[in-house]
Amino acid sequence: MTTRPGVPDGAFLLDVRRDDEWEAGHAPDAVHIPLAELPDRAGEVPRGTPVVAVCHAGGRSARATAFLQQGYDVTNYEGGMLAWVGAGGPVVSENGQPPSVG
């Protein structure tokens, strides 16, 4: 498993950013469900496993955390991908460019 600063071992890392943000740079083992799609796709988030929601700076993931509070063991990744990168977390891209979360 890759280095995941601040994420418990075995946790499901849920990235709720927009498609373009995801494509520019994300944690290698995160699962992408944009916040706007979360109500329709919540069934893709495992129950019984700790879930850590992340976005750019923490606002959208806080909303995702609030939404998933019923039925999920979920926490917000404070500071989002900006904090992730600051803590040395790895980032990969999907768009052929060097990864970026800026």
C-alpha cells in the first residue's frame, strides 16, 4: 500500500472533487465519486470500513462526511489534498501531465 499520511490502514479513501481536479492529481489508491454524484453513488462506499473523505481544501469533503454520517464510519481529511501533499502524500494524474492539486 502507498504512503497515506493521516489515513488509517485499511480505510477507504474517498475523493469527492470534480473530474478535472481528480484528473490533474489524486492519491493513488483513492476512489473518485464527485460530491454532486454522492447521493446517487453512496452504495459504492463500503459500510463497515472506515471512510476518509478528501477534497481540495476540506469544504466539500466536510459536506460528504455530513451526508455519510448515517450508516458510515466516516471522517473528513482536514485540509484536503493541499494538506495531503504538504504531509508528503503521493499524487498521480490521469491527464498525462505532472500531477498537481493546486
